[in-house]
Amino acid sequence: MPSGQKPRAYPITELKSKLLRPALTSNFAVYFNVAEILNKITANGTSAETFFVNRQSKIDAELLKISCSEASLPGSSLATHELNNDHTGVTERHAYRRQYDDRVDFTFYVDSDYQIIKFFETWISWIVGEDQFNEQSQYRYNYRVKFPNDYRVNMHIQKFERDYEKFLEYTFIGAYPISINSMPISYDSSQLLKCTVSFSYIRYFAENVTKNIKTFTETSQFGSSVTFVSPDSPVIPEGSLDY
């Protein structure tokens, strides 16, 4: 409590205005830059269409967006130095680095064509250089992992409320999938099949956006396009994934 400030009673109307508009966990959207992934594959001399079609994997940015049932807003912490000698009997901690969580998890509902699973399996195959798809069954099959800038992209999580006027947008710099969790299946009562994918990233930043809304359209090489409604946030230029 600030010095000199006395406790006071809160009118019911003031309590309602402050406490009865909580943020809800179910209002969010995830945006994966599918077009950038395709461009990186094409820039490496491989036809993106051939690479994905050979794996029977379709690129549908809208499906990725609406199928994401769970996501995690990222966290971070401060690394500190401990100081014991500046003041007698006092231990201080001075911050010297911001540390980010090492991964972020996304859970997707799997469609009946298994596009979600195929897409992330194909992305990971691209990362580790499994370009020769037909050779993977060979006993002496080998691969060579690509350079980070060949597979890392930026992605976004938007947290909003029902009025769609206030956005909290998290931008992940240099993100890519590092694991696909196992998905149990059984003859017991049927349930929705879910796929959880963990992403690594360099860092993130958060923006508080209000009423600056724009639309943008993303089109893949296979003709599928989707129009997003997004806050007017700065564009991360290509090749800006370095520290």
C-alpha cells in the first residue's frame, strides 16, 4: 500500500466494472506462416509442391488456424547475479539477462485426411534433409540437416476477447517444430484424435494492440488461400532471425 493511503470501501458498481470482465482462455488464434515455409523450400532448389505432394501433404493455412485447440502463451524470466558485499547483511540480485522458455506447445484436432499430422511430419522431414522420400526404406538411408535459416519462420498467437477490439499478440522469432508427441489409439470408446507439436524459437515479443485492425491474405502454391483479420503489427523482414 502506498504511504499515507488509507483503505477504502469499493461500491458494487465499481467492483463489477473491474472484476466482471475477465479474460477467457478460449478466445485466441494461431497463425503459421505457411507461405514462408514454402518459399524457403523453393529457395533451396526444391519444388515445394513436389516435396509436399510426394508425402500426400496438403498446405492449408486456414485448417491449421481453426484446428488449433490448445496453445500456450510464452513465459520468460530474468537471470540474476547474487551480490552479498555491497550492504552488510543484505543479499541483492541484479538482473543481467532475459531468459525465454525453451519451447511452446500447440495441440491440434486431426482431420480425417490427416493433413495436420502429414504437414508437421513433412516440415520435420525438410529440416533434417529427407529430400529423397523413396530412399527412406533403405537400410543404409542417411540424411543431412539443413541450416537454421532454411527452416525457421516467424509465427504468432493472438489473444483477444469477444469484442475483437483489444489484441495481445505474441510474435515468435525463428520458430520451427522440434517434436510431435505420441498419439495413443485404441479399441476403447472413440475420442477425437489430437496432435501436440512442440516448437523451439529464438525469442518472442508481445504487443498490446487496440482497434488497429487490418486484413491480409495468404496463398499457397497449391491455390488455397485464406484471409486473416490481424492487428496492424510491424513486419519482421526476411533474414532477420539473427540475434
